[in-house]
Amino acid sequence: PISNVSSCFEMSIRIGFDSLKIKCINFIAVNSSNKVLREELISWLSIKDLQMILEELKNYSKYEEMFYFVVEWVESDKVERESKLLELLDYVSITSLNWKFLHEVVTERKKNEEKGGGA
């Protein structure tokens, strides 16, 4: 199912099949920690699609996954998407993120930059 959900979600949006879209969004929320799933979705998601997913993730209190979705979505096309970062971070509610999680994200980012992995 994980390999099919991205295709089903995209198709449901294209043809306006709302009940399938809702099922896909629910599946994405439940499986949001799956990095492969996020990578498949992020390449084509519009900001509107991402906002729907973020709303559903909020219902599950999956704030860390919301953060990853936003950051990975922006980083996948910085030129086009960077201007949307602040708008999307409003959905995440940084104050809802665990301090330890934020510390680990920053520490990991610094390690990657030191290794030459970029920003």
C-alpha cells in the first residue's frame, strides 16, 4: 500500500475523487514517519495538498512529522518553495515540538554541514 498511496492520492486530486483523497490523507497521516512515503509525495505535492496533510497530522498530534513534511517539501525545491516556509510553519506550531526533538534536528544538521552535506 505505501508504494500505491502516492499514485492514488495524486489521481484522487486530478479526478476530484474526494472519498479516495480522504482515505489517502488518513493513510499518509497514520504512516507519516515513513520517509519513503514522504519522499514520494513531496516531489509533486502542491502547498494546498500539503496543508491538507498537515491538518490531518495535527489531528493525530504528530508535530514532528509535520515539521519533517514542511522542511522536506521546501528543501525539495528551495527556489520555488522557500517563500512558503513561514506560512507552513504556522501549521506546525513550533511550540508543540518537543525540545529534545528540536535539539536533535539542529545537532544532525550541524553534523551534516561539517561533513560537507550542505544545508
